[in-house]
Amino acid sequence: MGSETKVYTLEEVAPHNNAKDCWLVISGKVYDVTKFLDDHPGGDEVLLAATGKDATDDFEDVGHSSSARAMLDEYYVGDIDSATIPTKKTYTPPNQPHYNQDKTSEFVIKLLQFLVPLIILGVAVGIRFYTKQSA
């Protein structure tokens, strides 16, 4: 059997947040990606911005390839103590009304995208009809 897996707290991981020392928490694991900063296709800023927190959503939202996921293994340094990561569930209720407002404005925009061309078409047909009548 190999050596014991080191378990870090978020407080231990958080100070590793610069270009000379960059650690990320993804899917319950801690990765030292310092050597990868220069090679990251999305630039080093996005990696540095994901330090000091659970970066799982950031990693997943981008849709990394299976080869990118496999590369993580070489940067693995240990596991995160999940109890030290603040849960996001507390922030869900205040966000709900905000999402509904977004959906409402999305609906209005889609409706306008549908109606404006129809109105323009109607005006054009009206003008055409009127000019044919008078000719």
C-alpha cells in the first residue's frame, strides 16, 4: 500500500492562490496546478480566480475533455476536508426571485424577436398593397 492520503482544510489550501503557488479544489481533491499555469489553454487568470474555494463548478461548467481530466492526476496532492468548504445551499432562496426576473425578461426578448419582424413584414406588405392600388 502507498502512503496515507493527505487531507487538507480549505484554510490550508486558500493561501496557495498566486502564480508561484496555485492550488485548486475540484471534486473533493486538491491539485497543485502551479506548473500548469503557463500551459492552461484558458489562460492562468481563470485558474488563479478559482483558488480559495471549491472550483468544481468552474471546472465542470467549462466542459473539460477526458484528456484534461486525466491530466489532473499528475497535479494531485491530497483530498479536501469537505466540512471546511462553505455550503452554497444557504444562498439559494435569495436567488430564486432573481432567476424568475431573468426568465421574464428572456421571454419578453424572445417575444419581441418574433413580433418585430412580423410587424416589419406587415408594414412592407401594406405599403406594397397600397402602392399597387394607386398605380
